[in-house]
Amino acid sequence: MTVAPLVKPHDGLIDAVRAAHGAGVVDAWHKVDETTITVTREALVPVLTWLRDAQAYQQLMEIAGADYPERPERFDLNYHLLSVTRNTRVRVKVTTDEATPVPTVTGLWPVANWLEREVFDLYGVLFDGHPDLRRILTDYGFTGHPLRKDFPLTGYQEVWYSEEAKRVVYEPVKLAQDLRNWDFLSPWEGAEYVLPGDEKAALPEAKGAPTPLSADEIKKADAAQTSAKTPVAEPKTTETKGQSGAGEPTDTAAKKRVRKTKPKDETNG
């Protein structure tokens, strides 16, 4: 039985976009029920306009970034479009580097204003023609772009509110050296440093603990310890009453106190 996809593909869309925009389409494919069209930066706005007006992709759902530092154009921008009337989706992809801006699409979809600001904030991608390109998730004084692959996990600055200065304080990140050295070695595999507690291995071992001594050496050590000990007094036992200090059993004592006369009859009393 063939299961229908949740979002059916737009048949003929790839051929149509190639015919309409020619060299502006770098690549296009349809895999796992998803259609992706890669375009040049110059063709981005014309292709998106054509998809909105001629192919009924009315809504811009998301602009998602991706970072590939090993490439000259390290950033991918993915524009996800939805056609409400066709119940289909399409992804338009464009690439860029750290310095080359991408044309803004705020004139096509006003929601792109916040989406492009988010990509700028987290990846540092510039958008040409954006009406208000500034940070939206991080603080205005934030250094760097957090979703770049070369951004350190600890960041560059630490921020907190100072009760003494009565203001927010920004300072370079300071980490204890213990938090910077990671060897990812298991203690059972052996580490290059002394783990806490391992210093006890240099101390003399107690009797019964693992030891590299031979059986003869252990016997001699035990004999030496025995001879050095002072004699111990005879242990106390409680086998007899004289040793335990116990008296007569309780039931025996109680029998002697039982009244031997019967209680008076209440009717005759």
C-alpha cells in the first residue's frame, strides 16, 4: 500500500522555474517529498516573486540559516514557502559569505523583517535594503554571532547585574582552569594526572587490602604485629547468674506474691 505524503509535491515546478529564470537557478531537486531550488543572490527576489504570484506560494514560513565554515560561501539561507491553495511547500536556497549581503525580501513578505534580523543576529549575514537591520535575540552590545560554528561555546563576555554599581556589568569570560582542561579519559583507562583519592595508593595498606607482597612476607608481617601487641585480658562472659548479675525469673517471684485467699463474695460483703 502506498502512503500519500502529508504535503504533496508540486508537479512540474522544477521545470517551470528553470524555464522562467534560466541561469538564475543553480540547482533544483525533489527528494523525500521535498522540493528545493538553489538560486543566485541576484535571482533570489525574482524567483520568490514568481513563486508567490505565478505559483500561489502565498506565505513565507521561515528563513533558516546554516553555517559551513570550510566553504568560501559558508552560509546557506533557506526560505520555506507554503501554498495554502495547493497545500504544497517549497524551499528556496541561496548562499553567501560574511561580507556579501543578500537582497532583502521584506517588500514581498513583511514577516521577513524579523526573520532576517534573526539570521543577522545569529549568523552575521547582511541583508541589502532591510529597513531596520539590528539584533533581535542577543543584547545590543553582544560580541559575535552565536550560531557560527567557530563561535566559542563559552562566548566572549559574561553579563550580570552588579548590586554595587547598580547596573548591568559586561566583562570578558573568565573560567577556572579546571573547566578548560578536558581529556575525556575514563579513570579506568588511566589518566595523565592523579585523580582525587589516588594519593592513598602511596600509603601503607591495611591488612586484608590488595598488596603486592608475597605470602611469606605477609606471614612475617603478621607475626611481627602479633608479638608487638600487649596481652588482652580474659573476655567477660554471661553464662552464669554470677557473671550477668541476673536474679530469679520474674514468674517465680510473682508466684510467691499471689494471694492464697479467695476474694470475698460481693453479694455477702
